[in-house]
Amino acid sequence: MTKITFFRRGKAYYGFHESGHTGWGESGDDVLCAALSAMTMLIINTIEVSYGCDVEYIIDEKTTDITVRVPGAYSHPDERKRYAVSGLLQGYFLQLNDMLEDYYDYLDVDEVIEPGEDD
């Protein structure tokens, strides 16, 4: 099972941690794992390149642990960038929650909420 925990400060999503193999298929043929990897890299690349925000990420291929944090989602001076980055991360959270309907044996999605300025 892959566990994905999202980090939120107030209403602003600013990162996530993924760990474990989904177990949906054999290693190398696990399309669910491949989908998660593709979505994760889409998030990182979009934030870094398209939005021009710094992304702190660690990918451990041996353990399949991935940690992504984007402090700019709650602290960037440009409010539009904060909104865009947080919205993209929230979209990933919502997508994964939709996927739970079909893949509840392979995914676990959670969130950690810290107090923020908008609370």
C-alpha cells in the first residue's frame, strides 16, 4: 500500500509525503504506482518550471519514499503564486481521494493540518 500524507497550513496545501509500494501489480508492471510517480513529477515540474517557485523534494528510490515541500505555497510574496501552488497540491489531494473509490486496498490518503493565518 502507498500512503500519501498531505501537509496543509491553514487552507494552504504546501506538500506531501508518499511511502510504500501500491502492490496493485508486479514491480515494473504496476500501473497504479506508475500513475502516482507521473503525477508526482508533474506537480514538481509544474511548480518549479511553470510557476517559478522553489520545491524542496527528496526521492529515495530504494524505499520509495518521496517528500515534497513548497514553502512558497504559504509564504511567497506573490499571492497569485501562493494560490496557484496550493491549488495544484490540493488538486492532487482531491484526485487521490477520488481514486480511493477504486483503489482503497492500495492507497491511503491523509492530511496533516497546521494552524495558519487564515484560521
